[in-house]
Amino acid sequence: MLEIAFALLAITAVASAVAVIVVRDIFRAALCLILLFMTVAGVYLLLHADFLAIVQILVYVGAISILIIVAIMLTRDARQGPPLGNLKYPAAVVGILLLGVVVFGIINTAFVIPDNAPLQETVKPLGKALFGDSGYLLTMEIAVVMLLSAILGAIAVIREK
Amino acid sequence: MFSVGLDQYLILSAVLFCIGLFGVLTQRNVIKVIMCLEIMLNAVNIALIAFSQYITPVTLTGQVFAIFVMVVAAAEVAVGIAIIFTVYRNRESVDIENFNILKW
């Protein structure tokens, strides 16, 4: 059962990622990207990461894809994107080489997998890991300041003179 | 039938990452470059959460890292699209050939 679900999600994810690159109409490419985000959320559910699956739907499907679609709507002459650049073959070689090295490394590494059963629901432990003692509170604060400065920077960049 | 373990998730992540890398290196439309960047970030998140599930199942370190990756991705898209709008306003194009204003 798990195997079938994983195979379906993996095939859909890889196919939609390829479609994002291959499809010429950039709006359809954005729709393929949304499909990819949803299948990634499904992969998170298979990994018992329920909170992150919801966050994936909210942040990626809800916010980032809408931002990308707005960008497509506002840049009108570029609906039919130009073809691939002249870096096509070197990029393919680089990608396949990197994939080969990484897969070789994954297969030849003996990961130490502990016996602990995975947590069934992760919201409370994740909150404790983020905000509890010896948690990531300072990192969280820095991330919040970074988000604020990113928003202010985006507004400052896009403002009409 | 194959069994699904850590290796399978990591290989899926590597495949998605390399597809995204190919797209970033080859696409001419800047919005598509940002979309391929998102594919790469999602691939990294899959790897982090798979490690979190199999290597640190109780402390959830990988999931915390994935949350920070999502925060950075959201900020990156907002700033990136603001820059694309600004260049589009000046150059009337989203072709990456026109993003050479800072080139010396």
C-alpha cells in the first residue's frame, strides 16, 4: 500500500517537474508546478510530517504559486516563453553527472537508522523543538526579521519613483 | 515490489533537484528560472524530512530545518518577483538576456 502510494507520488512529481521545464506556455508550466507542490505535500504525509504537509499546501500552493501566477499575468508579452538557451547540453551533462554522483553516494552509504518508532503526530513535538528549552528560538527570531526585511525590500524595490 | 525506505526518498529528492538544476541553467524566462528554483528547494525539503523521519524520528531536527527552508523560500520569491517587475518595467522583457544591468 505504502509502496503504491509512493510510486504514484514519485512518478507524478517527476513528470510534473519535467513538464514545468518542457511546457512552452508559462501559465501551464505554473499549473504543473502547483501539481508538483501538491505531490510533495503527499510525500510529506507518507513521511508522517503532517504539520509540514499542511504548511506546504498553505505556503507553496496558497501563496508562492499565486505570486508566480500574478507575475506571469503582469508580464504579458512573455506568455510563450523562448526556447531553451544555448547551455542545453552542458547543463544536461552537469545534471546527469550530479545525479549519478548523488545516487552513488546514497546507495553506498550505510545510514544508521535507530529503532525508535516515528511520532504519529508532530505538531506538539515540533512546537517544543522550535520554542522549547534548547530549541531554535534565536534562529526563529532571525528568520522573522529576515522575512520582515524581505517584505520591506520587495516594497522598496518595486515602488514607483 | 520494492520496499520504500530512506534510499528511495533520497533518490526521489536527488532526481527532482537535478531536474530543477537543469531548468535553472537552461531556461530563458526569468519567471521559469524562479519556478525551477522552487523545485530545487522542494527537493531539498523532501531529503530533510526523510532524514528527520528515519535518522532523528523523535527530535525532529530535519523538520525544523525544513521549516526554515520554507521561510527562506517565501522571502526569496517575494524579493525575486519584485526585482523581475522592476526590470520588466525598464526593459519591457523577462528574457534573462536583458537582466545584465549589473554586468560590468
